[in-house]
Amino acid sequence: MLCRHLLRRLPSLRSISTDLTWTSEKANYPGVTSNITNELQFINPLDLPTIPTYRVMGQSGSIVKPEQIPDIPDDYLVSMYKTMFLLSQMDKILLQSQRQGRISFYMTSSGEESAIIGTAAALDNGDTIFTQYREVGVFLWRGFTLNQIMHQCFSTTQDNAKGRQMPIHYSAKNCNIQCVSSTLGTQVPNAVGYAYANRIQQKNQVSLAFFGEGAASEGDIHAAMNMAATLSAPVLFVCRNNGYAISTGTADQYKGDGIAVRGIGYGIVTVRVDGNDIFAVFNAVKEAREIALKKNCPVLIELMTYRVGHHSTSDDSTAYRSIDEVEYWHKEDSPVGRFSNYLVKKGLWNHDQQIEFSKQCRKEVLLAFKEAETTKKPDPYWMFDDVYEGSSVHLSEQKEELRQHLEKYGKEYSLENYNLPVQ
């Protein structure tokens, strides 16, 4: 009922052709206008050219067409690089800490720093971002602090989710970023709905959904794309095609021309981009945002990149790919290395600055790490708060059961690190 009501109020959202006039060359159907042919012709996708990949910066940091360099102030460029490098250093430390048993879980962004920071930097802060689980760099770019990240990973009393989420499931309402969810693909329909609401309310903002090529196999993605296209929702679909999903190479995931071709199939404006080239990513996202707002339509951006790290700390990628392959991408096509080379050539960065900033990053990350590690865990009873607007009989019963359980078996737990209420 609500959808029908909205569509009646916004008739421009529906554009169904009623011209069914036929000619000898063309036929108009309710679903498509098609040229007429008297030849039986099947389309073999292998006979069609693949979608090209847009690039500005080469692997060495060289630029082929200087006019393609985005018009960005030098200090903004350096800030983008610093955020990328800080992200890479934080990932290393938190990965090591998980291996030492100090946090329970972690996922790195190694090899995908340009795809993440380049996207975030091209958006307006009013645009709402729906991340998957590998985009902590987006949080960093928008002001989410190292301390907030560490407190979330350690599930402390200072975690804004009150320790209820597993590590890396950040949330930052003040940064206009929705809470991370492990369930693949669920954030994408949400982003479409948010964009549609923006359009109805005539807000000059887009929403953006990140997802991987593995998540693109989920039904949620297909439903979201079709819904966005038919409802003309100003949403950006950003697919990080990093080659391996969890542990399955792209050859075993799909047969078609990557993920970009699916956008064309759903009638969505589409582009494929070198995801390791921060300039190409920035240009594509910025232009896609303008298209989405001006034409009230979705845009799909496929970022071609490579996941250098394991899928997560629960994964051993050597079981399904060679170490030599990983080393090639890490050394020969590093997004951080590419951007660093460009900044050095332009005179905006040098070896001494790199050494000093590397020390600074490590110091800041370790300070935040130490603070979170020594902060108490949340009050276990917090899990019953804020679930509903008011109290619930069922929650009250469960809370009492927990109280009785801890009263009887509390000595069996290591509760000294928890912020327990005063009895």
C-alpha cells in the first residue's frame, strides 16, 4: 500500500511506454523496444568485447594523461596518503595481536587501501555509507579515531556498541556510516531504501554500498540493483572485486565479464575501474555521485583490486593461492606504493618524511591499543539495555537468570576485567 501511494505521488518514477506501434524495422513491447531481424541470432558473450578498466596512474606512479589527475589540493593528497598508510600499519598491528590471542578476530584491508580511501575521499560527508566489513579506512577518513577502533576490537566499556558486536563491526552515527554487519549483502538493499527516501525527501545526497564480488552472488545484491533501477534511487554500488571472496577464486564464482556487466543487465549506469589507482577511484566515484544526483539513478562501480591479506584471521589463503602470486601484488602493484611514488615524483613526499610518519603511526596505534587493552570489559547486564524502547518481560526474566547464574557460578569466570555493578 505504501509503495503504491508513493508511486501515485511521484508518477515520474514510473515510465512505462504505451506506444506499441510496429514498423518493419522496430517493435515496441511493454518491456523493451527492439530492432526487428529476420535472422535467427544467438548472442555469445565470448564474442563481445569486455568492459574496459579505467586507469589514471600506472603501477610505478606514472601518469599517462595529466588532465585526468583530479583537481585536489596538495595537502588533501597527502592526507589521503597518510590515511592509507595509517590503515596499513594499524592492520599489521591488529593482525599480530590476534595471532597473540589478545583480540579474538580481525580482517585487514591490505591491497585494497586505494579502493577504500579513494571512495571515501570523493564523497560528501552528508552521503550515507553502508560498508561491508573491510572498509575501516572509511571510518578513519571520516574521523573515527584509533581509540574508538581499538575499544571496539577489545569490546571495552568505551566501545560505542557496548561490547555487543564482534571485532571490526564498527558503527559511527556521527560519521554518517551505518553499522557493519557480517551477513553478506544485507547492507545493499538498505542503501537502496535509504537513497529512495533521500529522493522522496528531495535531499541532495546519495547513499553508497560497499560489497565484494563474492557477496555479489547473494540474492540481496540482485534484488537491490533491480529495485534501485526501477525506482530511480540515487545510490552508488561499489564492488571491490579482489579476486577471491572468502576462499574461492573468481573463475569458480562467475562465468560472465566480472560484476560490471550485471549493472548493464539491470539498466544501471556502470563503470569498471583500476581499484589500485586512487586517482581513478576518486574520479569515478565523484563523477558517479554527480550522475546519481542529476539523473536520479543508481550507478555501479566495479573496483578491480587484489586482497593481499588472508580473508580474515580465521583463514589461511596459502591453501588456495600461491605465495608468489601474493608477493607479486604486494610488491609490484601495491596501492600504497603507487601513490607514494607519485607523491615523491611531485615533491610532496620524501624518504625522511616516510620514516618519521611510519614511527608516528606505530606510536599512535600502540598507544590506542594499550589503552583499550587495559580498559575493563562492559557490564554483562548491558546486553539487556536499549534492545527495545521500554522494558520487556522476557528481557527482565533473562536478566534475572543471568544474575542468578553469576551469583552461583561467578567464580568459574574471569570477571575481574569486567565492569560489574556494585552489589
